[in-house]
Amino acid sequence: MVSCYVYGVVPGEQTSTEVEDLPAVANAQEKISLIRHRKLAAVVSDMSTERPLGTPEDLRAHARVLDTLAATDTPVLPLRFGTVVKDAQSAGRMLADGYDHFMAALERLQGYAQFTLNAQYIQDAVLREVLDERPEINQLREEIKSLPEEASYYQRIQLGQLVTEAVSSKRDMASAEIQQYLAPLAASTATSPPTADEAAVDLSFLVKHTQRAAFEQAAEDLARRWHGRIRLRLLGPLAPYDFVADAMADTGEVP
């Protein structure tokens, strides 16, 4: 049986030219197309219901379609990964039922795209900072070196806790500094929990297209300041994944 996979919602005048040749979710050979209703269009592709979703390729395909549209300055309302309806007619009814909500959210996102900044500590550098700034940690570390492993069990636990607390404090300071530099150039920000111990912070920004050059320059300036200490990776323009809830908040629905 064939169902209809829905990536997101875009303005009805949008064409499928940019995405029609991209790999589709669940079947890379399927064509991506648009289902239109008045001033809206759903970005869709056919998929077999016999094929389970959730592979890394599926996730990448979902994001690539939406991010490709966002890169063209098209306002995009991304739907949750795994949004599947029965058929094209059902996708059209989804647009009709949520028409006012979708239109209002797209108007709020018009002219904006998401940029996500991943800040990752260079481990040796941040450990040196911790040892320089916290003499008690350095002293405990040196004491442990002179003890047998079995005899230093609790000291090692204490050392780990102290280092974790120190790194967490640095993470908060890094987040505040990123906010100081970049938040004035964005309409909104969103923070995600670090995905690894060496991650300083993951922050997303909703950036107006006219501010994009200034935002990217500010991120580059910050990367130069932190060279050798924190590695920055800027992703974007992306579909506004982290700002959909805000865009839909006043409509009473979240896609």
C-alpha cells in the first residue's frame, strides 16, 4: 500500500523545482512534489507503508528537502519527522483543515531562516584552563597520581565531579558569550542540551535574511577569538525546526 509522506508546508506559489530530484524519505527513487490548496502547498512524496521509517537516511532526506527550500529564502513550516497521511487527498484536507493556522505561521516565518551554532570544546585546552583556574582540582589530580588505583577510588570520583562542575560553569559562560555576540542579530534563540561531554553548547537562531551576512560575520569573528579553545560549527540556512512551536503558538496548534 502506498501512503503520502509530508515534509512541511510552504506558500502555494512555490514550485518543486529545487527539491523534485532530491532523495525522498523511505524511497530515494520517488519524486518529491507539491499538493496545493488555495495559497498553501504541502511538500510530499509517495511511500510504501510496508517500509518502516526511522533510518539515518530517512532523517537526512527529510531535513535535506526542508533545508533546500529554506536556502531559497522560501518560508517553510517543517512538520515532524514521520508525518504520513493516507494519500494526496488527505494531504489536501490537512491543508484545508489547518489553513488559517498554517497561513499565520508562514507569515511569521516569512523572511527568516534558522542557523544553528555548535560549540565544541577542544578537550586538552579546556582541561588546561580548568587546572589553571582551579588549583584545588590540580592539587587533587597530583595527589591521585601518587596513590594506587584501588586506594584512590573515592578521590577519582571527587575529581570527576569537580571537573564536570568546572566544565559546566564554562559551558554557561560560553553560552552567555555566544548570546551576547549573536542574539542581537537574531529575532529569537533556542538552546539544545549538549550532545556530548566535550560539547560546550548548541544554540539555534532565527535570523532575518537581511541580517544573514552580519550574523555570519559575527559568528566568524567569535570563532577566531576562540581558536584553539572552542571549535565552532555554523549550520544554515535551515528550516526553522526549533521555532515552529513559537510560530504556531498563537494559533493553538503545533504541527
